[in-house]
Amino acid sequence: MKNVISLTSVDFSYQDKPDVLKNISFDVSGGKSVGIIGPNGAGKTTLFLLLCGILKPTAGRIRIMGEDVLYKGFNPAVGYIFQNPDDQLFSPTVRDDVAFGPINMALSQQEIDARIEKALNISGCKELAQRPSHHLSGGEKRMVAIASVLAMEPKIVIYDEPTASLDMRARRKVINLIKSERKTNLVASHDMEFILETCQRVIIINSGKIVARGEAALIMRDKELMENSGLEVPYSLRG
Amino acid sequence: MHIELDRYARLKSPIHSWDPRFKIISLSALIFAFSFTKQLTLLPFIFVISIIVLLLSRLPLLYIFKRLKYIALFMVPMVILLSTTSGGKVLFSLKFIPVYAQGLTMSLLVVVRTFAILIVFFVMLETTPFNRTIKALHAIKMPDKLVSILFFTYRYIYVYLEELRKMRIALKLRGYKNAMNYHSLKTNGGIVASLLLRSFEQAERICSAMTLRGYTGKFIIRAQFRACWQDYVKEFAVALVIIILLKTTCSL
Ligand SMILES: Nc1ncnc2c1ncn2[C@@H]1O[C@H](COP(=O)(O)OP(=O)(O)OP(=O)(O)O)[C@@H](O)[C@H]1O
Ligand SMILES: [Mg+2]
């Protein structure tokens, strides 16, 4: 299948932190879920911010569905779920927040309503619709953040630590959701079992460089590789 | 400390059920009419009207009076100043200080008018969830920019207050107590600084989040307001009061 995401030799530096990402190249083909793993500060979030056009690579090229990412613009093909939901939820009520993207996409009222319903349903946030988003618990906020991105029906969904602050049931819900949505997903997480369940492939990033990539179970079983990257082999793969 | 903006916004009362667009227009007009009254004889009338509005709203009286208390404290010096310096006939003297009739009338006018206006104002704000008020302002054609600013202020005031609350808890847990010394000053300065920095950085991230979802600078607010006959009746009642007020003011 065609590559929907394609990075070629991407470098990135922050003003006060050089070489956060170095020579990153990879492709993701449509409908696949790819896990991005690596220790704290490896550059996962930075990579995602580049992919959705919030940051601009210092060098290299990023293409989504064959087109260059629009820096600081609206890339409707990419949905990004922030690591911290408070950065993402800004509307007075949950429903308003979920509606925000579809309204901006100039859809018909009927279509907007349908999308809101659908997104609230699959994320299990239906009961929260009229609640103010600032009075929700951490886990509830996370699910609303997911709903508000899914309502835009992006082709690619980027999850940045989606299971942080979720209880077992909510975590399970996210797993099922990622598995059932036939989209291209990028998932960063420190929850290795979660990555193993949701992703076919993984990419290990350490200190801004790709150190390994390949089939999830194969890579994550490699004890030496994992430990050198500050990671642990998930329990289910220990022999 | 949790600020509760919409604490009583979901009670049931004739004022709560009033379409917010009508409510804002009618009650703002009433406030204007109040501010134009200049006759002492009208004071009881506007006072009673404001109390009736308050009672109709079923807001807890204590809650409103508590909020008025601070303003009352603020007004005391003004009353004293006005009634002892503003010329005209000396009504009586306290020791050597003269109390002027004109000053006293003027302060009475200001005090009653202020309270009546504030009561109506509080009722207007407290009986609608704030986000509905914002949408209503948009619906009655308040400028986009202003509505956007209100909207964000509303949303993010919670984030920052929460942030502040967390920082204070963190301080307390590590044994910090406010005092009048260098250490305290430095700590509080640090809190303000990091709150500002955090707000600034968060504002940038929020801006990104909005761009990612197609925001281009113009807010598209879709509000669902539908007026029914009761809304018109209530508006008519307020309009009547305003007309009476203005008519009396002009004819006297
Ligand atoms: N706005 C910024 N300005 C300067 N440096 C930054 C900024 N954001 C992140 N960094 C630095 O860039 C590096 C990569 O950060 P990034 O947030 O991408 O890591 P991460 O892999 O997402 O980590 P985590 O698992 O903790 O979320 C870190 O060393 C971090 O200190
Ligand atoms: Mg991160």
C-alpha cells in the first residue's frame, strides 16, 4: 500500500536545545499502526509536533499523503492527541469541544451533529457531553480529547501517551478503539504492553536517533536492544 | 479554593428560564434606566424593583449580600466625604463637622442606585451559565473579537487558578508559610513569574491545538436559542418599568 507518512532525513533543534532529532527517516503505509518508543526526552513529542506542522524541521522533508506538511497551518489529514489534555480542550463544554473541529471544517449542520454523536459514542463520552471540560477528571479529559480529534475523521491519528492517567477499563477502551478504527496510527507510550497490543510495527528512538525499527514483537523481545534504549521487555514477551 | 462561576446558574426560576438574549437586553436596559434616575422620590421604586428581580431569581440572598458587602465597605468613605463637604444647606452638625443636605441627598442617590444596579447585574450574570451568556452576546451581535476574548478568559481562568492552587499546595506540603520577609517575597515573586511563563507557553500550545483543528481566527459559534411567548412577556414587563422610570424622570 502507498506510504501515507514519509520522513526523509529530518533534523530538528530547539532554540535552546540543539539536535533533538537527528536524521530521522521512516515511512508508514496506510492502515498500519506504528509505536514510537523511547525513554523520557528521547524526542517522541517533538517528532509528533513536526508531523502535524506545529514545528518546522531544521532540515529534511516530511510528507503526509504525498504532500508536504503545512507549517503552522491546518492539516486535516492529521489528528494529534496532545500529551496533556489541558493543552487541547478549550471549549466551555465537552460537546462544544468535540464540535469545534467539524464546525471549522465547514461541514453541514447535519454532518456536524452526526460526527459529534459518533465521536462521543466511540469514546464513551456521551454522558459527559454537557459538562464543562475543566471540571472533568484526568482520565475523562483524555477521552474527550480523543473524541474531539476523532470527530474530524483524520486519516492519520497521532496518540501521545494516550494511556497516561487512565484506569484499566479506560485503557482497554483506548486499545479497542485504536484496533477498531481502520486508520493509520502513530502511538507513543511508555506502556509496552499497550504498544504490543495496538501496533504492528515499532520504532525505537533514543537521544533523537532511530536505533531500531521493525515488527513490534520481534524488536521488543530483544532484551539487550531494549535495555540499551532505557526500555524494558514487556512481561508477555519474557520467556 | 475552587472558584465557582456557575454555582447558581442552574436553579429553576422565571429569571433562569428566560432566554439569555432577552435577559441581557432587558436587564441591561433596566440598569441604564436606573442610572438615569435623579429624584429621591424614585429611589424606593428602583430599590423595590431590584429586590423583586432578585427574589424572582431565587438566588440565595446571603450569597448576593456577601458580594455586596465589599462594595458597601468601599462606599462608606464616599458617603462621609460627600455629605460633609458638598455645599448647600447645613442639615445638622456632628461636633464641628457640618452635614450638608445636598451632600446627603447625593450620597443617598448614589448608594441606592449603585446597589440596585449591582443587584440586577448580579442576577443577570448568575442566572445563566457563563458559556450561554457568551453565546447570547454573540447572538445579539456583540463584536467577534470581544466574544472570543471573553470565551478564552472564561475557559482559561480555571486552568490558571488550578495551577495556582496546585503550586500553593506544593508549597504548603513542603512547610511553607506566608510571612512578611524576604523569603516570602521571593517565593511569591517566583510563583507569579512561573505562572506567567506557564500561561504564556500554554497559550502557545492551545493556539497550536486550535490551528490543528481548523481555527483561522474567527470563532464560529452555533448557539441554539429559541424564544417563547414567556420571554416576550418578561421583556414587556421590564420595558414597562423602564418607561415608567424614564417618564417620571423626565417629567419631574
Ligand atoms: N519547547 C522546548 N524548548 C526546548 N527544549 C525542549 C522543548 N520541548 C522539549 N525540549 C527538549 O527536547 C528533548 C525531547 O523532548 P520531547 O518532549 O520530544 O521528549 P519525549 O520523548 O516526548 O519525552 P517524554 O517521554 O518524557 O514525553 C528533551 O530533552 C526536552 O528537554
Ligand atoms: Mg512526550
